[in-house]
Amino acid sequence: MIHSRNRRLRVNESVRSLVRECSLTTNDFVMPIFVMEGENKEEPIPSMPGIFRRSIDLTVKECKELFSLGVKAVNLYMKVSEDLKDNTGKEAWNKNGLMQNTIRAIKDALPEMVVMPDVALDPYSIYGHDGIIENGKIVNDATNDALARMSVSHAEAGADIVAPSDMMDGRVQVIREALEDSGFTDVGILSYAAKYASSFYGPFRSALDSAPKDNMEIPKDKKTYQMDFHNSREALNEVFKDIEEGADIIMIKPGLPYLDIVSKVREAIDLPIAVYNVSGEYAMVKAAAQNGWLDNDKTIIESLTCFKRAGADMIFTYFAKEAAMILNR
């Protein structure tokens, strides 16, 4: 005779909801947003259906809609004009630059919106790399100094949390010290501690034109600073170092193919964990849904819930707005 029947707790939705081990709400979402120069401008990103580059005015409008849906945080990326790019990244800390003006506009319109600007040099680089290049190599320490200037500039504009995604060694400490020295003790650091060199970033790079350039004598990929996707113990090493340097939140990127990393890091640390449901993951779901191979809404909610089950506290996802609408029904 069977006495232990697991199916007893699956008999109907009311019982299943009582024993669920995790839940998904709009409070979990951070919406990545692409910003471009101009006014009243919006450009679709072909490889990411439903996602757009927008001018600042339309970005503010989008943020208001997101906030009304319960999405209280945004992650900002700039589409920088070619004539502003160089090898120093100096446009990244222009007090009147596109990023700085975007941060101010959002905070003026929505003071309660959590604004997390991306900190990396690739949108500002003529080479498409996250760091400064000398003699064909990405130099670490000079890049860190640039990232610190960039972070302070973001804080001055009103950023709540800076999000260094560059993967330079020691940059969290350099940024933390620069913020402290400038009086920004309350500005947090969300560190991309375990960011892998991944094929899943393709649509994102096309959205910002931030891929390494093929026609120059430079590294053709980002494998000298982003992590090797074969490794997991290395991720813990990176995470522990960033925590020691002053990170407030730890990011793991990409997301769905790296749930094992999310789970391992969750078991090892108490700090909040963010996970990035990246552009390639978004594009795959959208392509399958458009072809009728997957149910769009159910797949979105299941995918995002998997991050919570693995141990993530927040999810950076291009599905944030759509998922909020689904959850609010």
C-alpha cells in the first residue's frame, strides 16, 4: 500500500499555490532600456521584436508606463554617435552626455524609479571593446580609472546604483573608492561578477553597435576579460573578490543557460543576486512564439520563474513590461 503520495499536493490550483516554493512578482524585474539621440524618435530592433531604441522624451514616457505596471527599476544603455567614440571613452563621463541627461530626465519625472546605468566603455569605444586598448590589448588599470570617472558622473546625474559590466579585474574597489571620495556613499554597485563570453549577446550588440570591430588589429572577441563558459568554480572566485571590493549586488550573465551558476552562488553568499535574461534568450522565445512553436505568455512566466527558483533576487529582462502585464491580469 502506498502511504506517501506526492500527488496529494497537486490535486488543484489552490493546493498547488499553497505549497509553492517561490513566486514571481513585478518587484523582481529590472527593464533594460536602449536610448538614442533626438526627440520623439523610436527605432525597432529587428532581432528583438517589441524592443526599441528611444529618444530621451519617449524613454521617460516608457518609464512612466513601466512604473504604473509595477516595474520599479530600469537599466540604461546608450546608442552613442560615431563621432563621439574614441579609445579613451571620455564621452562616458560628459556631464551633459546622453546617459547623464537620460538619468536626470527619468529621476525628475519619476523620483522613485530605481535607475541603474550600465558602466562599460564599449558603447563609447571606436573598437567596440569594454576597455581601453594599447598595443592591441585591453589594458586593465587605465580602464578602471575611466570606469570610476564614468560611475561618479552617473552618480552626479542621480543614479541610484551603478552597474559595471566590463569584467576588468579590481574595478569594483576602484569605483567604490571613487564614489566614497566624491560623497556618494549611498550609491550602490551592482557588479557583473560572473559575466561569461557568450554567443547569446548578439541581438544586444546589434542594438548598440558595440561588438568588437573586425577590420582592426585588436582582439576579435571579449574572451580575455569575460569568463570562459566551461567554468563554474571560477565564477565563485570572481563573486568573492567583488564582494570583498565592495559590491552590493552580484550579477550573473547570461541567465537560462547558467542557472547552475545562479544556484551555486546562492548557496555561497547572502548578498542579493541579479541574473540577466539576455537578448539572445529573449530573441529565441520570441522567434519560437511567432512561429507558433511555443505559447508566448506561458513560456515567459515559466522562464522568469526558473530564475527565482534557482536563487535570483532580481531579474534583468526584456520581458519585464510584457511579464508585468501578464501578472497584472
